[in-house]
Amino acid sequence: MKQALNFTGTGVAIVTPFTSKGAIDFPALTKLVEHLIKGRVEYIVVMGTTGETATLSKEEKEQVIAHIVKTNKKRLPLVLGVGGNNTAEIVEQLKKDKLSDFDAILSVSPYYNKPSQEGIYQHYKAISKASPLPIILYNVPGRTASNISWDTTIRLATEFKNIIAVKEASGNMEQIMKIIKHRPDNFLIISGDDNLTLPIIASGGDGVISVVANAYPKDFSDMVRSALVHDLKTAQKLHYKLMEITEQLFADGNPGGVKVVLAQKKITLANVRLPLVEPNDTVKAKLKKIAY
């Protein structure tokens, strides 16, 4: 297995830019990768929810992955989203896919099926046995309709050495603090909620996989780095600078909001693919007013 990197700091769940005709906008994708590198984020997450992966064909996924790898030129670590609700299919994908360009996988808890905690445990056990890369668990009950309980996370973290972190997007600070309290050494707690990143780090967390940092990589990663070295005055200033913008980015669907800001910055267009649509006019007007 590839040596696990330390994914402390700011990772970015990169969006997939689309042209006005709905095709993948590769020049915009190049511009976005360079924007993130210039903004000094620590790593990029490819094929996450924010990348509208569910709307990409297999061929398009391969094209996006290849383009990001080529553009990145090994300057930043890359994490690949490999998840789903068919355990056997994920295991087969991990055995067949070329993963040498990536440093870890991010694997979302099974959605729609609503497995028990034992089912979630067995799902990740199978992935752990099959994966040649370190694994970041992804708990996002708002999308999956089931929660990875704190003790299931600790069970997985303790029993499988290649499960190195959890991206926690439950919004449940009590649950997150229990994971932090009981985790084994070197297991990372990564925020999956941009506006909870500062309190999670203050509680002992290790960073974020961010949506907002697509648009504001420097300010967001500076906030995270400041929090990690306990410079709360600087971290708080940047947190509150971004807080209202972050709220509006998610007010009418993700990644529609962040794509509106990226369009204002002339990095990508605001286009999304159905079943997603662009944010409503009220949200767009607020973003036009407060985005910088």
C-alpha cells in the first residue's frame, strides 16, 4: 500500500466546470486547478459530490481525472472519490482502476440502502481489504440517509490501519468531539462543513475538505492554518469574513452557489447539470453583493 500522507489542512472538493452546452470545460478546469495551487491549499479531492460526479459518464470521469492529474503535475496530493451503495462494485473498482496518481481515496458511506452500523462496518472492512491506498471515511447523513456513529468510526479507525481519517459532515459537534476524544493516534478528523471547520479544529480536529475553497482558496486555507497553530485571532477574522458567503453558497444547492462565485471571478461558468439547477435569483443577488 502507498505510504499514507498527512492530510492535515485544507483539501478542496473540486467542481467540474461545464460549457454553455453542457460539455466539460477543460480550459476552465485547468484554470481552476492553477487557482487552487496558487491559493496554497494542501490537496485536491477529485470525483466528490461537489464535482457532480453522479452526472458524469464513465468516459467523462476518466477524462476529468486525467486532465487534473496532467495539470497538477504532482504539485499537490490528490484524493479520489470512490464510493457507492454496492460494496462488491466498489471492491471491483479498487482492484481494476489505475490509482497510482492518487494518494488516498475518499469513500462515502452507502446511501439509499440505509444499512445498520454493522452493515456500514462490513462495507468499509471490505473496502479496506481491497484498497491499495489509504482510506478517508465520509459521513454525510444529509445525503446518505444514515449516520456513521462515533463508535463505528472508532471501531474502523482502530481495526484497519489503512483507514486514516474521517470527513465528518454530520453537523453533530457532540459526535465529532467523541471521535476526537476516542480516536487512535494519527487518525485525522476532517471537517465536511465549511462553517464548522473552525470549531472542529478548536475541538482538536485536523482540517477540512472544503467547497468554499474552490472560490477562496487563500483565505480559507489561511484560516485553517491559523487555527491549527492556535492563532485564533487570525482564524476568527477569516472565518467571519467568509461565514455569510458560505451560508449563501449552500442556500440553494451545492455546487450551484460556488459556481456562481467562480463565474464572477471568471474562472468557470456557473453551469450545472440536471437534476441540479443554478441558484435562484435571490441567492445570486446576495452573492453578487457580498462575494469578493
